[in-house]
Amino acid sequence: MASLVEKEAIPQEEHNGKQETEDGKGSDDEDAPPTSSSSTGAKKKRKRKKKTGTPATTDTTAPADAPVNGITETQDDATTSTVEASPPLEDTVTDKDGESTPSASGEAKKRKRKKKTAAASSNDAGAPVTNPTNMLLLYDGSYREPTAPAPRKKQTNPPSISISELYTDETYPKGMEMSYTDDSTAAQRFTTEEKKALDRAQSDVYSEIRRAAEAHRQTRKYMQKYIKPGMKMIDICEHLEETSRKLIGEKGLEAGLAFPTGCSLNHCAAHYTPNGGDNTVLGYDDVCKIDFGTHVNGRIIDCAFTVAFNPKYEPLLTAVKDATNTGIKAAGIDVRLCDVGEAIQEVMESYEVELEGKTYRVKSIRNLNGHSIAPYRIHAGKTVPIVRGGEATKMEEGEFFAIETFGSTGRGQVHDDMDCSHYMKNFDIGHVPLRMASAKQLLNVINQNFSTLAFCRRWLDRLGQSRYLMALKNLCDSGIVDPYPPLCDVRGSYTAQYEHTILLRPTCKEVISKGDDY
């Protein structure tokens, strides 16, 4: 038999000197000791009267003043005080077997008391239920505060922590997303599920290129504050490359620098980096183009900016920056390359700059241009002109492009000049027999460390190579390696450059290398 919770007995009046048991039979006086376990159980099963005074009975035809199971309606003062002092009783009904069960109202009260008890216990435990909408619902119905994400590492100054360590979840910052120029097509591309699916299919590629872009952004942000007049150009380049190697997490051909750091000065527009022993110093009146690249698994970021300390060059820098942004806006899927060049030239040559009392119109350098980019291939075949009259070839979905513009106060045309420092293995070259042993050895070094990415003589020095100039010349003469000498306008002129890498995604155009600086 189940145990019951003991309750204080309610004194009852005697009826004809005896009380009836629940089965209608009389029993001995309450003061008499129980004679058996059955009589004890019968007493405990007596029906309790409602607190309102209405008798709980299964016989609805009985008179209101009739005794029910030996419990009378009237009680004396002592009985009343005893009832008030006792705990509240549950409403019960008697089933056909004489068992006492809670009524509907009793069950409701019981449930209400249980809810209050549960709430009190949870509050006592300190459960934060003040705003459940911001909490996580657990399987047992309780709430808890959501777990805060692990704090992300902060970059040091100077930067030394790799981007992959800063973004352990590999969710790297996106570049600036722009819609395509055709409004109707752009809206359709941005909303259609088919294009979104194509976008998601390339998520691994996007992650790699965004990692390279973030390394470039953080490196150049630091270097823009680091570069000062009076510094040697070779020191600037080596410090920039050291910082960039740390941030990209250099690892052979999987991640590293995409090409040597260009730091072309004044009339020299591109492809100059100091060789060993070059003691050129950056001056206050110099205009320096910083052009460097990073890559992850061959996904290249090609991005450049111009440093000028004298404010008189500001109109020149503004013209080139505006022209680059114009080219980025004009670019898009199915856009003809010649149309991009025409838009760039129109903006570039609308600017003038005054130097030493003479006004110069800023000219687009007609034989320099942007280009498409492919894995481990900085110049992938398509060229983006910066003057009108270029090719009518169209840009295509999924392609990477370097949109770069060059402005000059000189003739607007460059030529080879000065000592060569940039080299790159020919991407399309097949097997070429070499007779010179040193050339074979140098080619192995190039294949292992650079493959088809550009390199410079300083990087060969860094790898411990010595007396390699004859071998390098032999590789160039055989067509295996292509030299890229500095490109210069007329002496006394000034040139500027700005460049970004863009990706023509199925849904939108992303300027991957875009940052807060430019």
C-alpha cells in the first residue's frame, strides 16, 4: 500500500455516540485505540470537507444538512480553530472502491503550487530567466546564457601574427562588394539561387584569396606609417617583405610573396626593386610607388599605392586614384576591355598638377595596363588598357583582374631603363635542354621556391645562391626565364600608381584588396 503524507486530523462530533466508517458501518469512539490495520486505513481515508464548507460527496440528492460519512456540517469553535490552524486540504472525491482521489479543482491548485515551487527553486539557483528570448533553451526546458565565442587574437605592433592564427575559423574579411553596371542583370544575379549556388561552390577559393588580401591590407597599413624620408630603399623593401611573410604564414609554394616589392621612384613607373648593394635613399620630394603581392595556393593579390611626402604631388595622386576607382566601377561580366580603358583615360586626363610654377596635365601611360590573374600566373593573358582603343575582348564570370592605372607628368609612355631586378619563369615554356650545370642547378632552385611566380636577385641571395649571374643570363637567353627591367618615362617627370585586385563573382563584383586606406 502506498504511503500517504500525514495530515493533522480534524476533530469530529459524535453522531449517536458513534461514527460511521466509510463503508457505512459504525466504529468505536475516536479515543479508543485502533483494533486493526483495516480500521486505521479507514480512518485515514475519511473524506475531507471543502474549505468553503460545501461537502464533497458523490450523492447529489442528499439533503444539505445530512451527515456524510459521519462528518457533520456544523462544528464548534474549537473545531473551527483547529481547521484554520491546519494546512489547506485538497478537494477529494471517493471512487467506487472507497479510495479518495483529488477533484479537478484540487488538481489545478496542486499544479499551480508545483509551478510556483519550481520557479522559486530556479530563482534560488540563480537561473537567469529575466530575458529568455536572448538565452538558449535546453532540452530539459531550462535556459542558459549563450556561450561567448573565444576571443580573437589581436595583432601586434609591428604586426607579427599570421592571418590564419587571427582567423582560426578561416572566415576572413570580405572585400568591397559592388553590383554590376547593368542594373536589371545585376539585380537578377544578386538574387537568383543558381548564382548563389555557384558562389558557394567557390567558397574555398574565396577563402584563400581573402586570406592573402587581409595579409596585404595589414602589411601596407603598417608600412604606410613606417616609411619615412631618409630611409634606404633596400631597407624598406626587406622590412616590408619580412612583415608580409609573417602575416601570410609563408610556407613554400602554398603561401608567400607573389612577386618582389616594387618601389619605383619618380620617373620610374614600375618593376624597380633594389639589388644587393643598392644604397638609394628615399627623399622628401620623391614619389614612390609601392607595389607588392601575396598569394595563398597561387591565388594572387596584386595591389599598389603611391607614397609622397610633399603635398604638391597630391593632385597627381588623386588623379590616379580616381582613375583606378573608375576602372573598377566600369569593370564587370561581359564588359569590353576597351570600354574600361576609355573610362579610365577620360577621368585621368581631366586632372592637372602644378609643379615649380608650371602646370602639367596628368597623362595615362599608354603602354602600361592592368591584366587578368590566374593561379601562379600574374599575367594570365588578358590586358586591361588605361587608354581608349584597346581590345574588344570581354571580361568573363569567375575571372580575377588587376585594375591598375599609371599617371605621369611626362610623355605618358615608358621604356626599359636601369639594371634589371625582376625575373619570372615562362609559364608556357616546355622542356629546354641546358648544357650549363650552374644553369640547371639555378633552375631547380627557381622551380622549388618560385615556380612560375616572379622573383628578384635579392631573393636568390637570401636562398644562399652566389655567382649565379651567368647561369641566370643563360636561362634568360634560352627563354626559360623572362627578365622584367624597370619601366621609366622621361627623366624629370613624376609618375604615380594605384592598383586593386577584383573578382567577378557570379552574384557581384568584389574588390578583394580594398581597405580603409584606399
